Amino acid sequence: MKASIRWIPIAVALMGILAFALLDIREPSPGPLIPSHHGVAELQGRNGCVQCHGNQPSDLGPSCLACHESIESDILAGQGLHGSLGMIQQAQCGSCHPEHLTSPSHELLNFSFRQASLGKVEDFAHETLDFHLQGAHDSLECKECHQQALVNLLPKETPRFLGLSQDCTTCHEDPHKGQMQRSCQSCHGQEHDFADLSRFPHLKEIPLHGSHSGLDCAECHQSETSYSVEALSPLDLEITWRNCASCHESPHTNSFLKNTHYPEEWKSVGRDECALCHSEQDETFLQTESRWKDPWHKASGFALEEPHANLDCKECHGTRESKEDFSLRYPKRNANDCASCHQDPHAGQFDIAKYQEKDCLSCHKPSAFLPHDFSLVRHNEESYELRGAHATVKCEDCHKPDVHLENQPVRFLGTLTKCVDCHTDPHDNAFQPYSEKLDPVPEGDCARCHQPTDFQDLTREFDHGQWTPFPLTKGHDQLDCQACHQRNSLPDEHGRTLGKVSLLYPGDPASCVGCHEDIHLGSFSGNDLPHSIQGKIGCARCHSTESFQEVPASKFDHGTWTSFPLTGAHDQAECASCHGVDQVSQRLGRLQDHYPGDPSKCITCHQDPHAGTFQRPHLELTVNGKTDCARCHTTSSFRKMSPVDFHHEKWTDFPLLGAHLEADCTSCHQPLGKQGPLGRSFGEAIGTSCTDCHSDPHLGQFIQKGVNDCLKCHDSGIKTFEIPNFAHNRLSTFALDQNHAQLDCSACHVERLTAQGQRLIQYKPLGNQCIDCHSAGRTESGR
């Protein structure tokens, strides 16, 4: 136990030593490095102390300068902040730059500056370094020039304050791009804005006053020229004089400058002919006092003669107050160049090659614009020949203000010359479609027929077929014009006396019904009929202009135009038999007038000889595509119909069976011998009942309720009247037993004579009791 207690102090001592050892490894004594040194790997740990302190205690100055070579250079050169310090401060870096402190970098900086007797960092007097801060520079914060001034951790090999130059271009972009040989301060300084050069001492030989005062340097010293500030920056450069023409382009003509004279000695002082009238002492080019001499006006090439002799200058050149450009106030012009001063009343119509060599005086007098000198001869030679009525027309009747031109001047050049441009077309463009197919005429389509002397004066006879869709042929060619065109006693506003066709006949002139009444009342205008035949339409499909009456049969297809083809007997009939003939006009009448009704039905024209028998509702209306009478008959002959083709049961409800099938038609339908009024050759059948044709052999024994139904016992399908298998038990009131069934019919039904002497086989009435046929005492064979 005592042994263990004895080791406790030793353990505590070891732990303390270990703690100091660990602390020594983590941070060098006597404290942490400043942030900038703390990040340098070579200065970390025990070996890092040696980098600054060496193996023996010594001053840190040499070690600091070994790393900070730029500081050592400033000290050796005696320049900069460190070069201005005393020798003791230069050798003892630590006196100003302490190490192993935990204070922030800006506090250490203030400590360093105080130690160097420089005050606070922000109050540092730059003039001690011959680096004067003036104007805008004096109000800047340190960090605006020294970007690393206040950072806590200074990057390696990055200066905090060193490395800056007083050369302006180190901080500012050089507008002269290195071509300026003088310093920036010689022109700009720091006290005012960089662009403000008002304090620049311009050469006294070239004073900036009057019109030159307040100019921007670049206005006279343009870059990339021999007069640029860069080109004039050498101090030993000999400045040459510049006259007005060196900077200003002369607005005057060469003729004017050549004819003005100025003293020869002016050249030596940079003055030229401009000084005759202008002075650089004036505020503007427009001088305050007039130095103009009237003879110089002629030197400009414009003599002041009539009509310009008595004009005031401002009437041509405006006033100084107008502030107009020189080229506007004093344009280069001559006395004959009217357009230089006067607005072109023609709006540039004559600005073409043909008239460019001429001027206003070629048509107008110099003393007055009106009257003009453009004669009729020139009009005919240079533009449009005025002939006939046009030669006496006033200019303003053809040349009118043009709304399409600016200010609407009178149109001269390019005046329309076609008749329709000035005159209303009295034909309302009726001939336009036909003119488009012909070669154009310079004067327009009207000139194809009319003369310019008078509207009534025609150049040729009017070809009706060429200019209208209606050629005059046959009957139309014989007519007088006013038969279609009503003639007026007085010409209308266009000079016309013949009226339009539409006044008399407002319909379509290409169609006959436009002028003529349609006597067919539209019968041949249906959509199902041919609109055109061989290129002809309307009435011309059948008729010609020669005669309305003559219509060849080859042209008129009765089936096409009426939907009623003429076949058989119809084809042999005369037209008048259906249409009749008007006794006055000798024209065929309309079918409806004679046979009203549906022309496709036979009954419309013919009486029905069958009295409607075959029109009963239950019969077929169409057979093999044919209706009405055509179901059985043809148009060739009403009587040509084979009995085989006639289905007797379908059409009469009476089937032909047995003996009826072999019978001749005349057995039931009596021949008339002479055709009847309805065209019938055979009479009607008496009826369909047996008794209608046959006498009753039973003399009424089987009549029930007035009806004698033979077919109740007899079969019409057999050829004999006999009944071979009479169903006695079903059809009579007496059933045949075995004994009676062996008997012959005549055993019970015996023949007798009636009171009228007629032979009759007795069927009814007969008794059905035994006693009615059998009596006592009779034999088997007797009654």
C-alpha cells in the first residue's frame, strides 16, 4: 500500500510533463503566431521557432528581412515607409511588428503604426512618402487602394501596403493607350474630374476664346491624327500653326474661294480667307457684325440681277436666329437653279433623264412663273400629240391636281393619255373582254372605232359579231339597228343616240328569250335537257336565225326533248294530230291544249277501252319496266297481242283451267265484227260465274241464298263436268254405309221430268230415312 502511495507524485509529475509536451507540440511558446504566419507550414512546431529565432537568442531583424525581401530593398534604397525609419527601427522589426499575440490584424496594424510614430492607419500621411493624396483620392479608404489592408489572414507572398505606384495607369485605365509622353498630372491633376481640362494651360499663341472656348479637347485634337494630344505630347515638339481650313471644311465653292482675295502676310500667322468674313473671337460662325461685301456675291457664281436684284438677304439666306445649318442657309446654286430656292411645284415630275439637262427656264420665263412658254408644237413633239378636239382643250382640263403626289401638284409628266382616262366609257366596258384578245392600241380601245375629232366620227364599220357575243346573221342581219337599240332624238351626255339593248330588251342578249317570247313556255329549259348542242344554246339548239318555222326533223328528237319517244303508230302520225295547227299563224299548238294531262299515260290521249278494268289497285303498275297500256300493248298496233302473253288470272282474277284453257277467246269474248268506238274488236265476257256462261242442269236445286256455287261440287281444273269422287259423307246430309256405298248414283238419284217438261236428275230434296226409299213388301231390287 505504501509503495503505491509513493508512486502517486511520480505519476502526477509524468502527466504534467506529458501535458507540457503535448502543449509544446501544438503551439510554440510563448504564444500563437500572428494569423499570416500561423498559416505557413515551415513556421509550425519547435522547428518553426528556429526559422525566426535561430539556435541562439538573437535579434529577429535579419530573419524577417530574409523572408521579406521587398522590405529589405526599400531599407537599403532608403525609399518607402521602411526606408524612412531610423536605423534602430529598421534593425528591430519586432519593435513595431510583435508576434505571439492573439489580437486581430487591424489592432496589430494600429500598434505597429503607433510604434513607428505614424499615428493610426487611417490617418497615415502619404506625403511623408512623397505620395500626395488630393481631391477624390484624399477621401478614399485604405482598402480601396490597398485591398489587403484590413484582412486578418494575409495570403502568402501578398503585400499588405507595398507594390503600388503613383502612376495613374496602375489604378485607372489609360485612355491614351500608352502613347502619351507627358504625365497625367500635367493635364488632369487630382483636384477635379478627369474629364475637366479647364485648368490646362493652353498655348498663349492659340488662345481659346470666342467660338473655340468651352470645346472638348477631342474636337480639335482628334485621336489617330497628327493633331491628337498624344502626337503633341513631346516637350521638344515644335508646334505648327493651323488655319481655319486645317480643322474646318469650307462650305464655300472653289469658285467663290478662288475669287476672294486676302493679304499674303496672313499665311505666316495661320490666317486664311475665312478671316475676311469670320473671326475666331465671335461666339459663332454667324458673326455679330456684317463684314460682307456685295461684289463677293458674284464670286459665288450667283450675280444679283433681275429678278433677284432687290431682294433682302434674309429672303434667301434666312436669319441668324434661325440657327439653320450653313448648307441650308447658303446652298451652292446658280441663278438658273430655281429649285435651290423655290419649292418644285411639279413635285419632282421632271426629275428624269429626259429633262435633267434642262431647267425651269426651258418652259418658264425668269421674270415670272406664269404664263408658261410650253407651246402646242412642243407638246406634240415631246409628249402627246393633240389632234382634233384635243388641240383646243385648255391645259387645266387635262392636267389636274394629282392626289397621289405630295401637296397635290398638277400632273404633267405621266399624264394618262387613253380615252377612258379622261372620258367616261359610254359602253360601260362592254367591249373590254374583246379588246383583251387584240393587240393594244396606244390611245386605248376607243381609238379602234372612234376618231379624236368627234365621237360620231368612226374609223370603220362596226362588226357586231366581233365586239358583241351576238353576230348578226340571216333575219337579224336584215334588221335596222334601232329595232334593238332605241334611237333617241338627242345625244346623251356621252354623245350616244342609239340606246342600249337593255332599254328595250332587259334580258340576256345571248339568249333568244331576251328579245323574243318563248312560245314553248320553258318546256325545253329543263335541267334534264341538253344545255348545248354543237356549241349552240337556247333556241339555237333547234332553230336558226333564218326562219323560226324551219326545224328539220333530224334536229328535233321527240324523245329527247319531250320524254315521249315516237314509236310505232305514233311515229307515223302527223304532228298536227297531237298538237293541232293554229289557223292564223299556221304554228303547231301545245299538246296540253288538246290533251291535258300526263303525256306519258295513254289515257291522256286515248280512251280506255277496258273501262279501268286493268287499273284496279291490286294489279301491278309496272311490268318489265312498262306501265299503263304498255304492260300488254305496243305502239305498233293495239290488236297485236298474243294470248300466250296475257296472264288471264292476273289481269281478270279468272284463271283458265281445264276445259277453259282449251277454249278459244271468242268462246267468252264475242267478236264484234266491226271495231267499236273505243277500238275494241271483242266484246266483254258475260261474267266470271259458271251460270253466266253455262245453263244450270240442276234447275236450281243447289241455289242457296240466291247463289249457285257450282265449284262447291265440281272442279274447274278438269275437262269434264262429272264428279268422279264426290265426297258424299262430307257434302251431303246422308252418310253412305257399306251397303249404300256399293250402289250406283242413279240408284238413288233418278231422272225425272219437271212440270215444264224438262229432264232433271233429282238430288234435292231427297229423304234420308229408310222408309223414304224402302217400303214393306218391296223386293231388294225394287222400290
